[in-house]
Amino acid sequence: MADYQVPVDLKYTKSDEWVRIEGDEAVIGITDYAQNALNDITYVEVGVVGETLKADEVFGSVESVKAASDLHAPISGTVIAVNDALEDNPETVNKDPYGTAWLIKVKPSNRSELDVLLTSEAYQTYCAGRD
């Protein structure tokens, strides 16, 4: 797992999404582990602004030359922004999964859902078991 970035300030899901709280917003993306497993990402589709998501609900998908994968919301909330830049440049997810390649931003409706997500250490352990 040493080959993958797993920032300590994020929370993680077993379906390889991350969430970062910024004020009253939650920024969501896919992990370095996931983008590496998918390889060359060719298409990103995410929800729309105003959509209400429940934790674990599918909010989009990513496709690569190897596979397609559903995206699952780490926490419940209302979508307040989508990263439209990924429509024309999906490969950004491979280059900067924790930065410019964020997928959606939501206004969380239940912050306690963060408590059941994985810490960076727990996520690293989980991924190591899959390698």
C-alpha cells in the first residue's frame, strides 16, 4: 500500500471514495488506490446540483479502458457542486485524485455518518488486504 497516497485528513469508504469536510461542505472523490486500479480513466459521470443523496447511494460512475465502476456517496446530503471540468478531462482523476479531480460537493445532512467511515490508517489496512 506504500505506493498509494492516503491523506490523513480524509475519511474513506470500502468502495474507494474519500470525503473531506471544508466548512459546511463535504468534498467527495475517488482514492488514489481506485484510480490506479482503474488505470486510464476515460469517462466520468456524476450527479446533478440539487440532487439529494443517501449514504452508499450511487451518484455516478467512472469508466476506464479496463472497467467501469459505480460511485457511492460516503455521506448523505444535497449536491451543491459538480466538477464539470472532468467531463472534458477525465484523465485528471488519474493525475490528481485528491485535488483538482474532486467529483462532487455536498451539503451534509447527517455529519455523524462520518464516524462510520474509515480513517486513513484503516483504509490503508483494508487496501493492503486486497493487493
